[in-house]
Amino acid sequence: QLQLVESGGGLVQPGGSLRLSCAASGFTLDLYTITWFRQAAGKGREAISCISRIGDETKYTDSVKGRFTISRDNAKNTAYLQMNSLKEEDTAVYYCAASSGYLSCSQYAIRTWDLWGQGTQVTVSS
């Protein structure tokens, strides 16, 4: 069974940091481009970052640029999202998604993604 499992979410104060993990099971992650999405309560899903199969290309939406860093460790079959300088508006459920059909992150925000994790809640509040 092909599965993505996110972890690392939680409650953090504004200005704090969290690192999310996206672990793959049942398949080899290095054949997949990975994107992180988030969905805040009452809002639509937002694509926030993408990393190509071998990690040579990364993209970020403007609202997280300079604060979030996407990475991957294919040997561990895991992708990560390091989130620094968190703001209350970063509060959302965070999802990772994967596709083997894309070599790059071009137009990642509008692509169709084959595999999705169950999501992990990130709450930024004082």
C-alpha cells in the first residue's frame, strides 16, 4: 500500500519553529516530486512549497519564502518542511503530496498530485 504520513505538527508560539516530516511507505520516494500544502479553517487548500525528485529544485509561495525550507532525504524515504518565524496566519492543517509524473516543480500549485498524506495540524498561537 502506497502511503504518505505526516508528523511534527503541534502548538507553537509566534516566532517559533517546527519541522514537519513526510514519510513514504510502500514506494520509493526518490521517484516522486513532493509538494507541501496547507488548509486553514474555512479556507481553500494552498500549495506552499515543492521539491523535485533529487532536490535540485525548490519553490515556495511568497507568504512562506525566507521562513520555510523544504528538503528531502531519499535514503530515509522522507521529505521535510522546516518552518521558522511562524506566524498566527500559518495555522492550518499541513499535507504532503507526491507524484511520479513530474520531473520538476514547474506549476506545482496547479498540478494534480497522486498521493496524499492525512495531514498534521499546526497551530501558532500565544
